[in-house]
Amino acid sequence: MRADTDPLLPALHSASEELARSGVRFEVFARLGEHAHLVLDQDGGLERRESHELGVACRVSASGRAGFAAAAGGGARAGRQAALAAFDAMLPSPDPLPPREVLGTSGSALAHPPTEPAQQEAFAHALASALQDASSGVTLVQVRLLGGTSSAALATGEGFLARAAAGGAVVELLLAPPAGPWRHLHFAAPALADLEPEALARRAIEAALLATRGGAPDRQLADVLLAPAVAAPLLVALAQHLARETKDDGALAHARVSRSWNLVDERPGPAGLLPLPWDGEGLPARRIVLVAGGHLRERLATWERAQRTGEQPGGAVRPSYRHPPLPGPANLVVFSETALPQPDLLALLESGFYLALPAGAVRVDLASGRFALRAAAVAVRHGKPAATHPLVDLRGSFRRLLGALAATGGDAESFSLASAVTTPSLLFRRLEIA
């Protein structure tokens, strides 16, 4: 593609030319992100804004030294600035760059084109109308829509060049039930056209009304059934923690792992919300099995860490062009070998708590591997709802979480969080509720 029609190529070319003259090993990465935000308030006020992020980053390596630097912009000047800054940032380090022969791409789905502003606005009004016509007592506070695409290019001094594109749509609702705290709901799909306003409204109202009254339960160890919306952020936190753990000496290395786990970073697809053709370093996207068969399997690793630990690389992500490649999840999927319907999961829960909606982020103590997550919950006794709790705290350790999974549902949903994640409901035995 010509540089005058592709906003990524001027910076990519200028950085590559600057670095090629030095004779070092190098990698140039450029990314363009374009996002359309729409906010519709309860009084009908509409706010629309667009955001663009364009920048270039360089990694260089020579004579036992390596450096990284990034610059905003897509022109030739930005490319040269990033290249020169990468030289200035060089410090003693092993070579972090993968060799040319391991780089490449794998097949993945093409990103959907972005939703037109008129279509986005029509969707927001249709969703607001469906919520307001429901006569449920639930008040719509705000509709938020986010649609966007991201394109990236990677080039190396050995002649490798690859392109990738991704995109998706997120719908967020802020609802005020007749009693209890306001509820924040999150829905995601590859494209806005994959979501249906009336169906979303029905699901949102049911969720908002589920646990509006009641006090906090007594602190106890209990069986818990997590709805997909509650399970998703916890899975991202677990995958991030697994990426941080050392392979042989970490606290989870000898943890008991339930055979019900089948957690995969499904990078090339087709499952999951965000398939990609290559990882953050240009290695072909591959399916990375994190937890399965009663064992911790692979660990998400960059090329440089894989060379030190003997692991298989391919688990790198780039949160933005401003970051060097890091080990982390990209497209998490929980597969269900036995996908149970909701009534069967509640019967299997028997007595415990059903956690329906998260209320805030997962809090993690990195030193101990303990987590806490607040959510709306329903107490279940003998398979039937017995009481509601607008807010409970789910607490535990990732070590305990790995051994506690008892069953998975057939109600998988996708979410766009710190990574994409697709999960059904998950039933755990004896986690802490307070």
C-alpha cells in the first residue's frame, strides 16, 4: 500500500530507514486507533466525540544492549524521533527481538467496518426507548456506546512486514432500579449490528431488578455461581496473574487444579471476541492453552522471556504503541466440556450465592495472589432464591480459585475489558463471601 494513502507507513518507513543505517537489529511498530463515543443521557441530551491515537515505536538491539522508545504521530518526523530515542534508551540487555524465521501471520477474521454515526445514534435511541417503555420502575440514567477499529503494522530490519486490524462495539448502560444502588451493565460484540436493542433492554432490566434490597450476608465460605458478567473480570485477573507467576517457583506451580477448567487464549479465533493474526511481536497467532485437564498448561510469554525460561513464545500483547511487548491475555475463552443450562447449575449450587452483576473492578494483592470483587447477589437455598443482597464481597486466592471450579454453563457472553474475554457462568465451591 502506498505511503500517501496509508497513515501508518510514513512513520514506519522513516524509522526503518533511520535504523537501517546503523546496522543494529530493529523492529518498528505503528498503530492507529479510531473510536467513536456516544453518550445519551436520561433527559435526551446527546454527546458524541471521536478519538484518534496514532503513533510509532521502535525496539533496537546490538552488542548486548537494547532500547525502546515511542513517539506520537504518523509522519516521517515521528518515525525518526522514535528511532533516535530508542538509541538513546539503550541499556545492557539480552536481545529481545525474535529472529525473522519465527515471525509470520495466521488466519483470523477480518474486522467489521465501523458503525456510521447515524446508525450508532439510532441504536442508542432505540435502546433508550425499549428501556423506558418497559414499565419496570427501572430508570435509565445513561446509554454509552463505543465503536472502534485499530490497525497496526510491524516491520523488522530482516525484512518482515505484517499488518493487522481489529474492531468491536461496546454498549454500557447505567440504570437506577427502584431501590438499591445504580447498576452498570456491559455488552460487547464484534459489531453493533450483532446486538439487538429490545433484547438488550429485557436483559438489562432483569439484571437491574435482581438484587435491589437486603443487607450484607454473614462472612462465610460458600458455593458461588458467577454469571458471565462477574466471571469475566475475574478471569482476566487470573490470566494476568498466571502471566506474572514464575514457571516453576510461583505460588501456583503446585496448586490443585480442577478438571472443569478449559481456559484458552484463543488468539487466532474463530472463538472469542478479538481474533488477531499475530501477537505483539509478530509471531503467528496461536491457540495458547492456559488451564486444562486438571493442570496449569502454558504461560503467556514474550520471546525474550521464553528464551530464558524454555517456554513457548507467542503470548505478547501491546496495550498501545507506547508500550513494548508484554506477556498478557488477548482473547480469553472458557470452553465448556459439559455446558449445563441455568436451572441445572442452580440445582447443582443447591445452597450458596448467585452473583449476577459486578460492582467495580477486581482488586488483587500481587504479593499474596488474593483477590476481591464486589457484586450483586442472590442467596440460594435448596436450588431456590431465598434472599437478595445488593452488594457482597467475593474474596479468595487464585490458588483456591483454580481448585474450586465445579461446573460451567452454556450461556457464554463476550466482554471487552483489559483483554477480550468470552465465558459462560461458572460454579465454584467454597469461596469467601462477606
